[in-house]
Amino acid sequence: MAAATGHQPHREMTRMQKGLVDSSFEEGHYEAGIAVLAQTRSPNYTPSRSHIRQLLFIALYPSSPLGDKGKGRATHDTVALARTAPPKATSSAVVLSNSATVAAQTTLMSFAQTNSPSALLRALPSYDELGTKNPGDSGDPVMDGASEQDSLVARGAARFQQCKDCWQILRGGFIPPAEESPSVVPGSPSKRRRVEVPMYYSHSSEDGPPSTVGSTAWPVLDWLLTLFEQDETETAKDQQVKYSPLLLSHIPSTRSDSGAKWAANVPLNVVFCCFKEKEQRRRDMGGRLLTLLINLTATNLFDLPLFLNLLHSHLPTDASEFREMCSMLPPSPAVLRFKLALCQRFLSHGPASRGPSTPKAQARRPIPNRTRRKQGGVVSVDVAKPLSVDSTSHPVSSMTPSRAVLLPASEVLHLLASVSDKDPMTYLVKSQLLVAYGTLQRQTVVEERSQDWIEMLRDGRVRKAVEEAFGNQSAEGSKHDSHGTGTFLLSLISVW
């Protein structure tokens, strides 16, 4: 199957193909309907919005405690559509196997390989669509709207249209469990008979307050990240800047006085929820999402200082956690510039300004910064004069690359010497600052590199700054391995 390339027109599946899927779903044969979707996928046709929502509904459904034992019997795991469908829905429920859930997750990822991200994500509302008549459904042919009224799962999947963004569908309990509810046996509508079947609660991990990412939502998060990453790649081909407009559309429209977005509270909660997981694959998803958010700062559409404030309030207080977070980020120019800004903020304002590392349901609104242009075009931050943050500000009219200028080399050396704290976080932030700056200079073409930096490397000022910052091995410094860090940095400097 050919991979999706470029921004494709949203030409939907034929009426006959849709009918095959709808008939299977109406009769409760969900694996068969999913198989039809998988077999008919093509880069030339996209699945309808309603079918994508139904796949998401099935993919997010909590797995049965019994697994697939007793498959085909009415006592199998069921979907409580009376609780999930709009008020018009009947109180019926349908049989849904664990293998159908896995098939839906697999098919969603398969569509990501053959269809464009924009064609698939149009099934979910976004902030750019708020105010339209039917968010997440505008432009659908009549048949697509009608199909929402046929299958019971389709009616349950209609809840996706009530969301504001893609983050809501990830929350624990988005597909709520229910107690005993009437169900139906698979078969044609005329032959269905109602039976009483037990309704299973989701796993205990969903007890208590809803989690930022529910226990069944990880495959869907992986799917969303894949679409955003593909959108970045496609956008870079057209605009020479690697960022995802689709991700930006799922960030609230609150804007700074420059007209840029910044309020990425919820996706940052998702990032740090991932970092708390034991499974490495889930932690990696946090790094992928954080990288996607950082790449937005390479444009004028996303406010770097305000986002920096927001991230600063989420940062882990433990040095090993901060080191792991940094290790998950690629050494791209956008990420390296962001690291420099983050390290500068930490060393300039100290650890006292950092908030708790645990994600909150609603992160506190960060104090806006006023950017001030110094001599030489370098942008610095002044927290004493806040910017106005106005949700009614006019959005930026068009995308342009960020004009932020790299820190001067003298500022880097100043930051290395400015904080004398010997705690592990300070040592780590200083090393990250130096490595990010040196790596970025190495990535820059020779003609555009900082001449001051080149001279400082040649005359030994960088080496001296490292020795003074990391080389004095006090008892406390030795405990935190500052000497080992200094030795590593000195070896790195020798090849710059």
C-alpha cells in the first residue's frame, strides 16, 4: 500500500464501500466492518468522518476482564451505548470483542500510512473550527451524517463531535463504563433479540479523578502523534519550516498581544503524564509531543516566552528526570534554541521560580514576559513588565520563521559563572546550556558562526569557564559528579 504524500484532497470512499462497513456495524459485526475499512484503504480515498470516529470509539473502549473468552456469546464484554450516545439513542448495547478493539487501533495506524493527516483529523473538532455550525463535521456529504443514526456504536461515537480538541478523547473515562444494561445478539436488525448482559467496569487504574491519558488511550495517542509528525514533514516541504499546523489547531485560541497562540497547558499535561509512566514507549511519547510543541516556537504563530513560562512551571525538580527529558529531544536547531532559552531562564531566575513537577488538571496561567531587543538584535526577557494576554487579539495573518536571535557567546560564559549553587540541577542545566550552544554552532555554516565563540574557543576562555564552573571538586560537588561532567565538557570542547 503506497504511503500518503503531500496534502491530498479529501475524496471519500465510494457509497458502496461505506455501505458495506455500515451494514457490518449495524449488525454488530465490528471486526468484519473494520476488515472492510482496512482492505479498501487507499491514498486515493479517505474514510468518512463517522467511520474514523467509530474506529476511535472502538479503539478507546476498555478491554474486557475476560479477554476474548466466550467470544460470540451475549455475556461477552459490551459497550454501554445508553451512557455514551446522545439522548435520542436507545438503551441497547452491542457486543464488542477485545480483538475488535485491537483491530480498530491497527486500522487507524494503517490509515496514517496511506492517507494525509488532515484527511484523518478532520473527524475531530479543533479550536480553529469552533463557532462553525457542526465542528468536526462540516463539509460531510449527507450520507455521512445519516450514518451516525444507524449503528449503535456510530451513535456512541457522536460524542467526539462535542469535544473541543483531540486531548479530551485521551482522558480516562471518556468512554464511560456502565453497569448492567440490555444488549443485543449480533445479527440482522430484524432478527435481533434483547438479552440482559453484565456490563464490565474499566480497570481500577481509571478509578478516582480522570487521568490525563486513560489506560486504553495510549494507542490513540501514538496515532495522533504520528499524524502530527507527518504533518510537520509535509509542511516543511511547502514552507521550509518544520511545524504542525494541525497540532496548532488543537491549542486554544488565547493569544498574546502579538497575535500568537501559547496556552498549551493540556498538551503539556499529556507530556508530563507520559514521563511518569514506567514503560519506555510511553515515556518516549512524551518526548515526541514535547518536540512537536517546541517546533511550533520556530514560527511566529506560537509565542516562545509565554510557552517557556508555561513549561517552566511543569519542569521536574529532580536532576535525573530533567536529564531524561532532555535526552528525549532531538538535536535539531529549533530544539537547541529552545534549550538555550530554557537554560537561560533557569540560571537567570533560579529554581525558586519553578512550580511542582506533577501535572495539574489546569496549569496555572504563566506570567507573561515582555521581550526586549538589546544591541546586536538579541532578545532578552524582562519579567518585571508583563505583556497583555488577550483572547480577542487578532491572529497572526501568515506564518513566518521566528526571528529570535541566538544568545551571544559572552552571555553563555556569563551564565556558566553566574550561579554558584552546587546542586545537581544547576550543574546539569549549565552543561545542557553549553552543549546546546556548541552543537548549534557546529550545525551552523562556517560563514554564519559566531566569531566571538570561535575566538573564545581558540584563546581558552571557554575551557577556563568550564574548569571554574565544574572543576572545583568540593565534597558536595564530588557527590554530584561535577568533576566528571567537567571532564566530559572539556573533551567535547576539544573537537568544537
